[in-house]
Amino acid sequence: MDPAFDFASRMSRARAVMAEHGVDVLLLSVGADLPYLTGYEAMPLERLTMLVLPADGDATLVVPRLEAPRVERRGDAFEILPWDETEDPVAIVAGLAGPAGSMAIGDQTWSVFLMGLLERLDGASFRPASGVTRELRMRKDPEELDCLRRAGAAADRVVARLDGLGFSGRTEREVAGLVSEWTVEEGHQESSFAIVASGPNGASPHHDCSDRVIGPGDAIVVDFGGRLCGYHSDTTRTFCVGEPPAGFAEAFEVVRQAQEAAVSAVRPGVVAEDVDGVARSIITSAGFGGFFVHRTGHGIGLDVHEDPYIVAGSRVVLEPGMTFSVEPGVYVPGEFGIRIEDIVAVTAGGVERLNRSPHGLHVVE
């Protein structure tokens, strides 16, 4: 059963952050910020859905009438205002948001709606809503953490099934299809993505699955995730069909040590970029620094990628409730790729791994 989130409390906290940032009205359309505050996920349509949340006043969800039956009422957290096909929803939103003031608008709002609001709210200033919403969403509450734990455990069960799969003779696309199918079978409502990158394709961190047939000696990077009660899993394990290729074992052990050390470095008060630095220094010292081409991690929750980001330059101070990936990798062009990824949660005393499947090289047939 999905948890009962306290949306009224979330809106109260949003108003407090708005006051700190000098925001008069928060405007949210498509994207994860809207379900965070309302429990409703807008369809990405040409018909406008938008939450109008004033710093001082009632919240209103403006929604196409044909979509209104999909909105679950959440007590008195917000009012629902359906609009008809012959009405102008941008004008309705402008009327609720005005007069001119400081507006924070959802980062993923379609530009056509923003341009319409700019025309109708002459004199208003606009800024990205993420300046407000990241402050809310970065720290997960107990119900959110429970969803993320459940999602992580479900992903671990998929890894266990992969350990018993015969990879040799199958295409990347075939294995990816099985991963997506098992992701749902093991408890997710849906599969979000499945990357299966074998042999030299493993050197592309976001490889598109192909019809390449996996064979003996191939290293395979399998990165996948799904959604469970709205919250995401995301894990990566590296497999090998039989004996690994030359140079692979050394590189794999470096990545394993870097991932272990970076996870161990996570605790309250640590700066995000320092966790990245722990992993990067180990990989660089071993001579593979030029092959570690991405950040060490990204936040996760209602979005697969969200704040905080574990990367050089990120001065976010880690706090209990923050959740993110730790996923160092090495990618040798034309040869192989390696990545090990866990989702972790910052706790009062340190860190909790939300993925617990084995971190060693998964040798398969």
C-alpha cells in the first residue's frame, strides 16, 4: 500500500521557503514538483495544468476538465479549478497569480505557457521554481525513505535473477527486455530504463541497447531502475561472461574500492563534492582518471536525477534524509566499461545503503 503523504504540511513548508526567497507565487506544471505538493502528476499535454500556490492565500490546481477526474482530492490542501475547452487557462492562472509580483515557475513548464504568462503579468518577475522546491525535496521524510528502501530492495531482487541468467548468445536488447520485465515483477509499478552495454559498448555510460550478441569474455554493464509508489530505484552492476578481458580485473578492483570508499565517506556535515573527490582520487591514483567521465552521483526520489549532485563544485552540505547514488566508473574506449552503483541515504549516524546486492564482479555464463 502506498504511504499517505501529508501534502498540507508540504505546502506549509513551501510557503516558508517562498518567504525566505522573496517569492510571492509558486507556479507548477509538468514535472515532479507538482506531485510532490499535490500527489497529482500532470500529463504532458498541450492543455495546461498548473498549481497556483500564493505565499499568502489558498492553493488552486488549474486542470483541464477532462483530466479533473484523475485528480484525487487531498483534504483542504488545494482547490481544484477545471477549465473548459473554450476557456483560456493561461488567463485563468494569471488571474489567480496576479497582480504583478515575484513568480517562481516550474523548471519544466512548457515555454509557450511561460510566454503567455509573461504577456499577461506585465511587470512580474520570473525565476525557476527549483530554487524553492529543491529545498523541500532534497531531504526525504520517513515515508519517502520507506518507498526508496522498497524500490532498492526490488532492484536487488532483479540483480539476483540476473546472476542466474545465461547472458551468452543473447542480445543486449533481449537482456534489457528481461530486466524491464523483472523490474515490474519484483515490485515496481513500472520500469524506468534498462541499459545493457556489452564488450566495447560498455565504454558508453548511457549506451542505447543494440542487437549485439553477448559472448564469452564480454564484460556487461547493467544499469536499470523503476518507480515504486512514485519513487525511483537506480542500480548498476557489472557482469562478465566467463574469464574477463585483459586489464579488466585490475580496473574493476579500482572501481570497487572507489565505490566502497565513497560510500564510507558519506555522513552529515560532509560536503557533496568531497564524496566525489574520494572516489575520483582513488581512480586517478590508479591511472584511470581519464576514463572516469561522469560525476560520482545524483540525488534520487520522485525524479531519477535530482538534487543533491555528487560532483566537483557542489558545496551542498549533506544532511540526514538526503538520498543519492554513488556510482564511480571506468570506461576504456573500444574495450570495456565498469560501473558499480548503489543508492544511499544520509542518516544521523552516517549512511545507509539502499542497495545490498553483491558488489564484486558478477560472473555469469
